[in-house]
Amino acid sequence: MTHPHDLVLRPVAPGDLPALERIAAASAHGIGSLPSDSQKLRERIERSVESFGSADDASGEETYLFVLEDVARAEVVGSSGIAASAGFHDRFYSYRNEFVVHASAALGVSQRMHTLHLCHDLTGYTLLTSFFIAPEYAHGPAPQLLSRARLLFIMQYAERFNERIAAENPGLADEEGQSPFWDAVGRRFFDMDYPQAERVTGGRSKAFIADLMPHSPIYVPLLPEAAQFAIGQLHPVGELPFSILQDEGFDADSYVDIFDGGPTVEGSLGLLRSVRQARRLSLVTEPMTAERALAQAQGPLAWHIVAGGARAGFRAALAELPLLAPSVSNAHEVLARLGRADAGMSSLLVTPLETAVNEGGLA
């Protein structure tokens, strides 16, 4: 069993290409945003390296890709990403859930109808993307670190991102990748099945797809029952990352994906739990005095996500810290866990994990 100390999240590097190829091959149809194409993956890595390393002011076009490494095994076991601005080159479309009331005074009838409205409300939002965790790491702290450390990165470099954050989540599809929502809506306007449509978009803006979709409201009761049921429903592989986002405080009721009807969550960065509970702790490297040891003993030890470093050197890991401590007294140990033997960092962002996570194998 992997120890929490062995997990480190870091920016992707060119040498991670074979690992990303395995991740892309293991992803279900329409799940995730890593293409099953070596050249496209190589380009994705190059764009991420450039985004992390750029000294220029952010344009909003940047994409950041992280990998989760089990350092004891020297193996990449997961990926997650950030797109600085959804629909940077064009509008970013979604369906917005709305309800309209149709009434007839003469008949004494009033009907409240569920409708879907094509919109680009989320254009410009920062998107969380590319979540994948190896099945053997799905239980315990790894998914929490993989998903939530991105929020600390956004918090640390807030000038590069939108304060509004969104994340698409995979909707219902069968083993061949066929989606009941796409078959009832999108397929009627495109001569292609759902996996083909996903490949065509290649993770880019969906504007050219939306251009051929009906811009008038879709009355949900007119759709086949399978398509109605699929609206806002999750593919089983999306349940874990979705639950983490829900725990953060994202709203999941307003928008659904135009392809498969899966829920698109959105929220304000400052209201998300990991950011609300984050603290910046100074790193103490000199010998511990009795006074400082007493000050550090404020509350019991608890597991935290710890993160820091310059953009290209950003790292996040797990560490046990006092809940109320004003500084990190075991700085050398924490820096070593982050893969940084130097003392170049003077502080770290930390945010606590929930008790439920501790019960899942951290304690």
C-alpha cells in the first residue's frame, strides 16, 4: 500500500509522455481531455511546459498539466490540468437548465417545463480538466491531492486565472461510447456518433459544434426517456472527481455539457473549501526552541495538502501539521517530500484534508 508521503503532484515534463499515453489509452470514450494520439500529447506537454515557464504576462491561452507521481515507485499514477480561460479562441458553449411556465387561464392549466438553453455563460471561466487516477490509487488521499492542489496553484498565481472556476464532468455513455443524450440531440444535426464528435473537438472550443445546434430552447419532455434521464447524470468513472468538486462547494445544477448532458460545475474560487481554509505558513529551518515547540503544539496533528514553489517548480504533497500552527517546524522534511532539498521557499500554502479522508487510510 502506498504511503501518503510518497505522493507528489508536479508539472508535467517531456519525459512523462509514455505515462500520458497509458493514461489516454486507459480513459473511457469521451472521458477526460487527453487525446489518444502521441503527437497531440507531445504538443500538449509542450504547451504546458511553456505555460509554466513563461515570464510574460498571462494571455489566458495557457494550459497547465500536472501529474501525480508515486516517488517510491518512480511512477506517474494520475493527471489533472487547468485551462486558464475556457473558449479562449471562441465561445465556450453549454446548456443552461431553466424552467418555463406555460399557463392557460381559460383551461385552468399551468405547466412548469424543464428546458435547455444553449449559452456561452462560461466563456472565460478557468476550467479544471484532465483528471485521471489509476484505479489502485482511487481509494485514499491520492484523488484529493490530484484534484484540490490545482486550486492552491490557482490561488497562488491568481493573476493568471479567472476568479470563476468551472469543470465539465462526463455524462452517461455505454462501453462503445454511445451517449443517449447525444443520440437524441447532437446526432440529429451531425452525421457522426458521440466518440467521433469528441475526437473532432480535440479538447478545443465547441463553438463550431454549437454553430449547427438549435439555438431555440430544447423542451426536455419532448426528448426520449433515455435522453431525459441522462441530463445531469454522471458516467461511473466521473463519480469520484465529481464528489471532490461537490465537497469543494461547486454548484452542479445550472449547466450541462452539450455533448453528453453531463453536469458542468461552477463556482467562485474564494468560496471553495480548499481556498477558504488555506493558510500560508512560514518555514522554520533553525533548531526548535522550547518556546516555539510550545507554540507549535496548538491543536492535534492533521493531514494537510502542502503546496508551493515558483510556477515551473510548483509541487504539492501531503504532510501532518498542527491544525493551528503559525509555521511549519519540520521544514526540511516537508521540502524533501516536495522534492526540493533547498531552502529557497520561505512559506507554503496548506489546506486541511477532511476527517473522512483521514478515515480512508491516512490516519
